[in-house]
Amino acid sequence: MKLIITSSIRKAEFEPIQDVFDLKVIKIAAKKALQGLGVKIKSSSKISGTLLRKVYLTSSSGAGRVVFLLKISNKTSVLVMVRAKNDKQIGANMTIKNKKFKNVLDKNLDVILKNLEEGSYEGFEL
């Protein structure tokens, strides 16, 4: 099992919140998502052979949500988005019906695909 964090997602999503949810917490959540835990969510753009899964996070600093793009065939999880539960833009409402969430999700998925093509990512064993 593997976790991938692209360079753009690292800067935009992970670095601003890593004081609350460190890499260890993200890795645990990625493993859970690959094992089928969490909530499957819809996306406006379909990427064949993948699915999106939302996992609830808890740490000593607070609660949050994380979204992974999963490629089940090779047990790979790609970080898409991580937010604190009390995030003012998206918060607890991480569904495609939330316009702000949908916009960020679509933007992040586009950036992830571009970064993966360029080889601009880091992989971690789970």
C-alpha cells in the first residue's frame, strides 16, 4: 500500500494544516481508505479505475476530514484534500452538493493529474 502526495497538493492542502494533522495521521487515514473505510463520494469528473473516499480525522489538535483518490488495483492512495472540521470554506460539508467543495475538488483533481504526469510527487509506504 502506498500514499502519494503531489507537490501542488502538498503546498495547497497539507502544509497549511500539518501542525494539526501530521503525515502520520494522513498515512493512517490513507490506509483506512484503501481498506474500504470511510465514505465513498461522487465527483463531477470520472477518472477510470479510481474512486474518491472521505475519511474522518482526529488528532490531539482537533477533528477534520480528508479526501483520497484511490486506485484499488495497485493499492495506491493519492491525497486530494484535507480540512479541519471547522474550516470556514468547506468544513464538515464535504459533498459534491457544496459548490465550494466541488470547485476545490475539481481544481485539485486537475492539478493532481498534471503533477502525476510530470512526476512531481512523493510516495510513502503505508
